[in-house]
Amino acid sequence: MPIINKQPAIVKREYAIEEPVALVVERYAAFIQSAPDYVVNSALTKVLFRDAEFSAGRSNNRGPRGRGVRKTASQQGAKA
């Protein structure tokens, strides 16, 4: 078993965020000397995976790999 885990897959997405939020993300990234992408990913991970109600719903809708609901054919071709 390796000591260092394989890097998780990085997927490019495009989302619009409010100007004040974008400024805070950039300032926070500078504060911790990291990329804004890292700040956004970390913040979303903390919020979304700690939401108990959402997590309960997720566990009821797991696909065959246990990673959430499977995408339909129309969702697979759509860009987020």
C-alpha cells in the first residue's frame, strides 16, 4: 500500500459567483499562499459534505460505486 494516495481527479467546471465572494476567495488564497481553485474546492468540500440532511439523501441515492446518483445520458453530454 503506498504512503501517498493517488491525486484525486480534477474536473474543470465553470460557475458564476458574486463579485464580493470572488474577492474574498482571491484574498483568502493569497493569505494561505494557495490557488483560488484550492480555496473554492476546500470550502465546498467542508460545506457540502458536512450537511447532514444532504448526506442522508445522498446515502439513499448511491449508484453502484457509492458515489452518488448515476448521470442520465442527457446529463453526461451537458456541460455544467
